[in-house]
Amino acid sequence: DLAQIGVTGLAVMGRNLARNIARHGYSVAIHNRSFGRTQSLVADHGDEGTFIPSESAADFVASIERPRKIIIMVKAGAATDAVIDELVPLLDQGDILIDAGNAHFPDTIRRENALAAQGIHFVGMGVSGGEEGALNGPSIMPGGAPESYTTLGPILEDISAKVDGVPCATYVGPDGAGHFVKMVHNGIEYADMQLIAEAYDLLRQGLGISAAEIGEIFAQWNNGDLESFLIEITADVLSHIDAETGKAFVDIVLDQAEQKGTGRWTVQNALDLGVPITGIAEATFARALSGSVPQRTAGRVLPANAGEWNVTDRDAFIEDVRQALYASKVVAYSQGFDQIAAASAEHNWNIDRGAMARIWRGGCIIRARFLNRITEAYERDADLPLLLADPYFTQIVGDGVSAWRRIVALAATNGVPTPAFSSSLAYYDGVRAAGLPANLIQAQRDFFGAHTYRRTDKEGTFHTEWSGDRSEIQE
Ligand code: 6PG
């Protein structure tokens, strides 16, 4: 019998995805560059379902029913291209190749165009949820031609996470849309993590309490609006004790954050589109700062001239931090969804933002209770220009804004860096301001470069002869 679907690339993510598919009753052809991994998958998990192992790519392709559905789960970049190049000559018209890695979306657009010309469907598919998600139900963000989803969709919806019985998988949009949305998901993940880290730092410095005590606070927060995977694991991590030293585990971890690149791509793309995603950008730069060892070493001499912590009402302070965290988090999502809208317009992807929030409710790293609220906001208005301006979010952020201001002010006074809290508040004040000082910037640009300006009182484009008689001309 032929397999219903194939998976090539059996490192931990591919292996778990293949097992997940087999556990749902599909027969799965499996293949890996070195046959050992294929054999060990069958040896260790062969009893979980029907696996059809092959050593060569040709046998692998031949073992799958047509139109073939083949998931590639290898390293993004050159390794992905190598696998595609090996498989394509073996495929037939109408077959579907699915790249489930963390590809950069311009690569996906390029691959989709090249393969479409050869009659092959190429699906760039974002998969979130790590190893555990791949095995037990990830959030799945497939792009590519819509007709490929007709065949592929039912399997993806079966193996995805479910929230209230609703699958965390849906068609995202043409060519690179799926990988684009996964990229923004990761950018939001960076912001969420940085905001949590800033909250931890404020609690640590403001209250002088232990990691385990902070863990208890996060565990409590996880019972409310902030309920999410990242808050939950934060509580868990903070309570963990290092076996070797008996100290709190976080206290022995070096404070230099690394990254594999998806956050950086998100920020680079936002700069190209001109979308202010300041929360994500600050989170990405905060990782960069943490790893800037020469600068941090030299920076130790800088004077703080900071105030002293003197928190008199412990509970009120904790509640302020919680509200600042929630409000900043809403800003990060609002900005990320703006970026999705801008890219969707630029590439004609027609992405349904409410559906994206819906498939992020389960399975993925940023899964959170409040994503329901985002879906509802886009159901109220699919073209909502600003998530913060949805009545629900306007109210909850408005309720928290005084706390948010107190926290950012305290952090500045006491010399605690809160780039994500602070920049999110600055964005909030910027986007709600009736007037911004950009009028002066336009005047300066006209002064030194004759870059022209528009006026508040009449239509048209103007220039003032700054070095001459300062008369104004209309362009
Ligand atoms: C996911 C994660 C996953 C991975 C990140 C980590 O959604 O399952 O986002 O894709 O853990 O790539 O990213 P950094 O190494 O850049 O922190």
C-alpha cells in the first residue's frame, strides 16, 4: 500500500510530526539523509501507526500516493533548497511539497514561484509549538496555492492543537504568507518574553524577593487575563532549583540572550514596510544588548545617579507590574497585527487576522487566553486599523494606563532598564496623540534639503526659500 503522506528530515521536529500524523491514523512514508534516523524511528515508535521507511529519495517518493504530499523538515536555508532540488525531478504534476521549517518568507516566495512554473504546489508552512507541539498538536500556518489546502487541510487540522474543539490550523494565504505569519508570531514571542523578563526584573529589584517567590506571583497571574504558555513556563522555570549548586536555576544562567533570526527578520521587514513594531524591535535589541559583552564591560563605569527602591505597598506594586505587562503585551500584538495587515496588502495575501489569532490560541509558543479577545475584535471589524482601538482593548489598556505610567516612571527613576515597557508606553502615547512634533521635522527637512512640506490649512506641497527671502512657493 502507498503512504498517504511523506515526511523527510527526521531530526526531532520531523520525527515528532511524523509520529503525530501516524498516531492520527495516516500512513506515513519516512525518509532522512542518513538512514539510521529512519530506522530508529521505526524501531522506537513503529507501533504508534503505519510508517513506510525508505533509504533513497526515489523509493521514498515512489512509496507515496498521488497527488503526493511531502513534508520537508530540515534546517532553513541551503539545506531546504538541497532537499527540494533532490525531490523535484522525482515528482509529478500536482504533487504538493510542504516546507515546515522556519524559512525566511522571501525564500518561500522564490521557491513557490519556481515550483509553480513546473506544476508543483509548494506550501511554505509555519509550525509552532516546539518538539512537544509537533508531537501532540502544534499551531499550523500553511501558505501556498489555496487548492493545495483542499487536500492537505484535513490532515493538518487533524494533527493540530484544538481549542474548544476548533483546530489551530487554517489556510493563511498565497506563497510566503504562512511563513510570514510564523515569522511575526516569533517576533511577538520575542516581545512577550522580553516583557516577562522586565516584569521579573522589576519584581526582583523592587521587592528584593527570591526567584521562587517571583515564580509564585507568575503562577497567580496565570489564573487571570495573562494566562498563557509563556507565563506558565516562567512560573515553572523560576521555581526550578539547580541540582549542582542548590541555587535557584535562573540565578546560575548567564544573562546573554541568543537568537536564531526570526525576530531579527520581523524587525527588518517592519523597517521595509514602515510599520512601527517598537515592542518587538526593542525586545530584539534587548537580546543584542545583553550579548554585547565589550560594551557591557566598558559600561560598568557609567554612573547611575538613581533613586532607591522603597516599595511600601507590596501588593499594589505587584498589581501595577501586572497591568504594565498586560498593556505592553497588547501593544506588541497590536503592532504585530499591523505588520501582518501591511504585508498582506503589499503582497495581496488577503490574510484574515482574526483567523490568525484563532489558530494561535493553542499549540504555539504565544498561545494565550487573550487571543480570543483579538479574534473577537477582528470579528467586530475585519479592517480594524488599530487593535488598541477596539472597544475591549481600549478599555482594558485604559484601565491599566496609570499603573503602566507609574511603573515606567519608577523604572526610569531607579535605573532599571525596561525597553519594552517604556517603548510600548511611548507608542501608546504617540498613537493616541492629537499632535506629534513631526511638524518640526518636516520644517527642518525643508530647511536643509528642500524636501517640502504640507500645510494644516490648505492642500498642496510647499517649500520655503530658507536661504533667500523666505517666501513660500507651491510645488
Ligand atoms: C515556535 C518557536 C520556534 C523556536 C524559535 C526560537 O514557534 O515553536 O518560535 O520556532 O523555538 O525559533 O527562536 P530563537 O532561537 O530566535 O529565540
